[in-house]
Amino acid sequence: MKTKDLISWNTLIGCLAMHGRGVDALNLFIRMKNAGQKPDGITFLGILCACTHMGPVEDGLAYFQSMVHDNSIVPQIEHYGCMVDLLPRAGRLEQAMDFVSKMPMELDVVIGAGLLGACRTHKNVELAEVALQRLIELEPKNPANYGKMWPG
């Protein structure tokens, strides 16, 4: 490819991240920055996705902070979703709940269900009850929310 623009960088980073090649995605991100291309919110979505699938929680937190503080990008619900997916995978449920409580937007069903599923995986009934209550507030007539509390 002769000319690489932000769209091409983001496409490659996102595809690598989604297909389990997180290290390659992060290396490409470094190449992108070295080439002088400024990342945007989509770039960081790919980077956070890579971290989620690879598991380096501290790296994911550092990239999230860099997105906000170094790049002046306002996180969207999708960025928070990646972080709420990343933290419980490392057993950091309380930190994920704290992250959700500090979001500047309302919790959505996708993040709430993911959080509830993580509570179930880690057998944390106390936090599961909090997550379930939030889901019930969002979707009071969805019986599937209750089914997520039963052991699998």
C-alpha cells in the first residue's frame, strides 16, 4: 500500500486485534505512531480489543489513560465496554464495577450482561446481584437477565 491513511491503519489494527493477533496489532500501532499518524477513537478501540484478547490488564489501563490524557480522546461506550471486558478476565471484578460506576454515560445492556456473566464465572454473588439490579432497571421485562444468575 503506497499511502496509509488513518482508515487503513485502523482497519489493519482492528482486524489483527479481532483475529487473535494482538501483539501484531500493538506493534502496528507503534509503527503507525512512528509514521506520524495520530490515532483516533477507532484506533484505540482496536488497541483495547487487542489487550482484551491478550490479557495484559495494566497495558489496557495504560492505553485507556493515554487515549484520554495524551490524545485528548473522549472515551465512548465501546471503549468502556472493552475495559469492562478486560478487567474481569483478570479477576478484577471490583475494579470493573468501579469503572462502570465512574462512566460518564449510563450503563448499557451489553456491558451490564458482560459484567453479570463475569460475576457468574468468578462466582461473585454479591457483585452479580448489583449487576443484575442494573440490568433489570434497563430491561425490566427481559427474563434472560434472571437466567444468567443460575449456574451453568
